[in-house]
Amino acid sequence: QLLDDLKQVTNPQIIFEATGVYSRRLQAFLDMHELRYVMMNPLEAKRKTKDDLHQNKTDKLDAMYLAKMQSEHPQRLAYVQSEEYQELMANNRIYEQASHDLITNKNRLHKAVQLTFPEIEHLMANPRGKNYWSIVLKFPHPNIVLETKEADIIDFLKSLSGIGEKRANDLAQMLIRLAKLACPAVKKSSAHIRGLEMAINNILSAEETCQTALKEMAKLAPKRDLEILKSIPGIAENTALRIISELGDIRRFNNPNQ
């Protein structure tokens, strides 16, 4: 219906506010049919229409004031970014959400471990990373360690990435010593164990999501832009990828001030 209406007009001027996910379908529709448009930042639209203060704020009135503004003071047409930039931003937003989930669940895990087996945090110099989380998931309670044969503990540790025979033996000995010293606040059948397991599974999932998003961004990002950003001291590849993903195509700006 919208396309039919637009065909009734010669060189239609289209203007709307960028309202996040709610305006994306309209934007995609206009891009698909190669129709140029003005996409206003809501705050900028409010500032530019402030002279036309209206108390009864409705969608129809907002549309009328936008149309009036475009008629009297034409705004610059939106720069249509390629689909790659849209996918870059989508991946970066996924990365941000997964990073937030990672922090939340790490905090939950730390609290749970304080009840179930706090000594296990001394097993490794840096108690984080896939290997550490896998060990805690396997041995969330000291009683589970003490009920498991040392040989089976060693075999499990050797199955983890980057852990050889000697390292597995040393870690197994340390794990058993810590289990003997432990005085947990809850039993191994406690619901806190399930909460700990849920936190670790969420951490592993979020970590994988972050890595997948970064790989996708690396495929999509313009290589020349990436190299320029990485040449700035303090900006490594991950940061450069996320800058490109969030800023989009900077060629849409006519000058540095913009």
C-alpha cells in the first residue's frame, strides 16, 4: 500500500524519525525499492521542530510537523550504508550483550563458589578461562573431588586444551589438597550446585558468542580501515573491529567535524 501511494507522487520526499528496531523495516523497504529518504535523529527532530510546540503529541501530528519542517527547511538525505555495515553493527550489538552476560554470570559464579568450594579459586594463578570453568563444572564441591579416583581426575585434566601429563598431575594433586582443606557451606546435593552449573554454562555460551561475533566482524570489516585504526597506539584488532562496527561507514560524512 505504501509503495502504491508513493507511486502516485512525482519525486516524493520521505522523512521519518530513526526509532531503532521500529523504523528498521521501513528503512529496509525504502532501500529495497531504491527510494531516498531523510532519517532524523529523534532529538534533532525535536530540536528543529521546537518552534511548533504542540501539546497533543500524536503520531499523526509528529508526522505533520516533520513534513512541514522538510518542506520549509529540507534536510540532507540519509547515506545508505551497505549491508555489510549493518551486519557489522548487528554483530557488535550481539558481542556487547554477550559481554554483559559474561560479567553477570562471572559474578554469579563467584558467589556460588564461595558457598560450594571457595578454595578451588586458588587452583590456578588466573581463575578464569575455559579450562578453569570446565574444572569447576566437573568438581563444583570438594566431596566430589574426594570421591573421584586420582587417575580419573588426571585423565579429565589431560582432556582439557593445553594441559599435558605433568601439568595434569600437578593440578590433580593441588585439587585434592584444596578439597581436603575445604569447609563448604552447603552439601553437594544443594541447589547452589545447580546454580553454579547454570552460571558456568552461561559463561561458556557467552564466551563462544563473543568469539563468533568477532570472527564475523573480522570477515566483514574493510581491511584498509582496520589497518588504519590498528596503527593508532593502544588500539588492537578487537577494539578496531568494534569501532568500525559501531561508527559504520565514515565516508558518509562530508568533513571531520560531522
